[in-house]
Amino acid sequence: MLREQAVVIFVTFSSSAEAVKIGRTLVQERLAACVNIVSGVRSIYRWQGKICDEREALMVLKSRSGKLQRIIRRVRSLHSYSVPEIIALPILGGSKEYLSWIRKATR
């Protein structure tokens, strides 16, 4: 059986409070092993024909690739944005103990 790959997922929010609320839910539901919330992120992007320049909070969460679709559905169900940023990147390596902990924490 192939082992699921560890992933890091980025999600932006309009506020740290929203990120904390959703982050706690993801950890409680064992979808994420850990979430880090970085406040005061400045995002510049094009939306509905306008250039936007906004303060946001960035969530960095660690999980497994097999949980990704459930994470996307859960975040979308709770998020205030109509099109939230939810992107995942593979973790190519790292501390064996930490990667093992991610697997255990998301069982």
C-alpha cells in the first residue's frame, strides 16, 4: 500500500478570528495535524475587474494528501469568501518524526 504524502495547504481569510475558528475546526475534526495563522498578510490581486489591496490572515496547515478534498469541502462550507484561496503543495521531505506525527494526528 502506498503511503499518503504529507501536504502543506495555504488558505487566506479576511480576519485572524475567522482563521482561528476554522483552524480549530480542522484540527478537532482531524483533517489537519496543525495550523499556523499569520496575521497582517497583505494581498494584492485582481477580483471582478478591479485590483484589490487587502489585509488578510494566512493559514498554513499540515495534513495528508488523502484528506485534501475533505479539507477543501470543509473550508468552503465555513469560509466567508465566495472563492477562497485553498492551495496544496507536497512536502518533499522533512523530519521523519514530524512527518510521522502528521500521519498520526490526522487518523
